[in-house]
Amino acid sequence: MIGAKPSDSDKISEETMSMDDQLKGVSNEKTGTVLAGYSVITKSMIGAGMFSMAYGCSQFGVVLGLVFLVIAAAITWLSIRVLSVLALDYKETNPTFYSVSNILVPKLKWLIDVSLIINCFGGLIAYVQTFGGLLATGLWGVIQWDQASLSLTKCALIIQAGILIVLAPLCMMKEISSTKIANLIGLGCIGYIFIMTFFYVPCTAAKEDFSALLKPAEILTLFASFPTLIFSFACQQNVFTVSNELKDSNMKKLDRISTASVGTGFLVYLPLMIFPFLTFGKKIQESYLFNLTNEDGTVDIPVMIAFVFASLSVSISYVLLLQPVRSSLMSLIFGNNQPTGKKEKTYRVSLVIVLMLLSYGLAALLGKNLSLPINLAGLLGGNTMAFVMPFILYLKAKGFDRKSGFSLAVMGTLIFCFLLYPVCLTGIIYAEISK
């Protein structure tokens, strides 16, 4: 699930815009189509987060896994729809998530920056863990060096440091104005991994004892994994961009986009959550790709290619996610008095160095523990930005109408999302203590 989503980017939207532009406002000619809008939302939703969903299923069990996947998809669709309503209400002003928050709940607009930072920074940590662990495992599967002299852990740390050094100049750029090529490369990598997976998941564990896989793990630990689904479905930050660029934007078109995008995400996540779990059972690792190595540690060529593609995809996403984290930090620190010239460059470079060092250090500390950063990011960042804030904005703009089924659905879902904080956080803490 190396969600980002934002992810996936997971969390960066259209080919011609950075997330900073999306949240702070950019004017473009309205020439977008339903297909283009669908591609933006879908690409920002589907990302490396899908790698961790099978592990989440091991906590849910198959039945609850399906139920929670449906719930996450339904909440995502509802949140996209309320944002679509707001986008149309303010379409004359070329609205953004940030600008609408500033109008409706100015005292809470800082939550946009904070939740984005948490959500994206969790993704940064998980991305460093992923490209280090996968490439180290893949290299050992091919070379099989003596681990007494160089362990997989040390190899992963060296790879992580090397890749971050290569990515540093891109991360320090003031802005990335186009993500088209990066999106296409990332989508191609994800597409290969998706197809390749089906050749390595014969559902052997299900054939041995399917009934055992239907049962969830401990109650508290299953709640710890629900934020994985939140992280994976997050894409709401792009709704305003799509609406602003859509030619003759209206609710019918936006509904088509949201329904198609959420449906695509569901159809992609469903088999990647279920089939690896049915194959490896309770032995499923926090990224199911690690289960695809052979028993002797060797790696088949198609799997090695998948490791390389996954590492390439998350490396690209690392650059794209670091940009909005840095931008939001600058926004929180300086507000409307943003530095310029050499001072701006000094702060920008300094923040990038700090963020890269922090992500590297935390990734080294966590090792292969992908669930902790993803679940914390999904709960504290993704849940706030993708669900709680959209519903608050809608209710602030439209009020609560007890006679409206849609209004009741929004209020009920908002209460559910608020309850996720204590319930899921308790589960995350319990799961970590129990390891």
C-alpha cells in the first residue's frame, strides 16, 4: 500500500500541476474531458499501497476484508461526491481544497496542511523501506553473496542512501510543473506488477484450510489495519482540479468520474488483497512481494523485474510526495509571508535535507515494518484530509437536513470517521506491542 495512495501517489494529480498548485490555486482553461478526469483520480488513487493490502486481509480475514474494502470504497465515493458539490458551488472562483476551507472553516484550514504532511510523510517512509528492501532482496536472490560480510539489512540501508542521494536534486527543485511522464512510468510499473502477481498466487493456503482464512485475527489488531484501506483509496485532493479543468463541468460528469474511478480502484485492490492472502495465508508479509521469492532465497526473473519496477515506481512517488510536504511546512511556518530569493532557497533546501534524513532514519529504524507508517499516515493524515474535512466542509456549506438521506449519510459517515481515531489508534498500538 505504498498508498499514496497521495498519493500514489499516489497523491499528485494532473500532468500539468503539482499538489502545491492544486491546494493553493491555479487557473487553467477548461478543456478537460470525463476520461481525463477519470485518469487523474484513478492514477492518484492506485499506487504502491496495494502491496500491503494482503497483509491487512490477514488481520481482517477474507469475509471482513471484503466488507471493509466495500466500506472504504463507499466512503471514498461519498467524500468525492461532497467535494464535487462544493467544487460546482464555487466553480466561478476556480476553487481548491485550500481556498474552500479558507472560506467555510478558516480556523481549520491549517488541518489541510497538517493532514497532508502526515499522510505524505508516512508515504515517504514506506517508499524508502520498499525500494531498499525489495532491491536488496532481489540482488541477493541473483548474486547470493555471503550475508556474514554484508547482511540484507545493511545492503538495504546502502541502497536507500544511494537512491536518496540520486533523488536529492529533484527533491530540491522549487516545483515540478509536469508529472505526465512520471505518472505514465509509475502506471506502467504498477500494471506489470498487477499482471505478474496472478502467475504467482495459486491460492495454496486456501486449498489446505480455507476456513482458517475466513476468521479475523484478534479484534484489536484487525482495527489496526483499516487505515491501510484509507491510505490506498485517498485521492480527494484532486477533485477540485478535475472539476476546474472539466469542460462544461456538472454533477452528472463528476459522478461518472467518481464512480468509474472508485470502481476501478476496488476492482484492482480486491484481487491483490485476496489472492496473495489465499496463497500465503498467515505467512503473508507486510508487502506481499517479499513472499514471491523462492524458498532458497532465489528470485525468478519476472519477480526480479517486479522488484525493480516497484522500486522505480515508489522512487518517482518519493519525489512527488516530498514536494507537497515541503510546501505545506513552508505554509505552516511562514503563512502569507513566504520568503523569496536566496532566503527561500535556503529554507527549501534545508527542509528537503531534513525530510530526507528523517525518512531515511525512520525507515532504517522500522526495517520491513511497513504497516506502522502506512496505518498512522492513513489514520491521522488520510482519514482527516480525505474523509473528515470533506464532510465538515459540506455540512458547513449546506447544513444538516434530517429529512435528506444524503445529509444523513454524510453526518453518519463523519461520526464513523471520527470514531476511527481512537479505535484504530488503539489497534495500532496494540498490534505493535504484540509483535
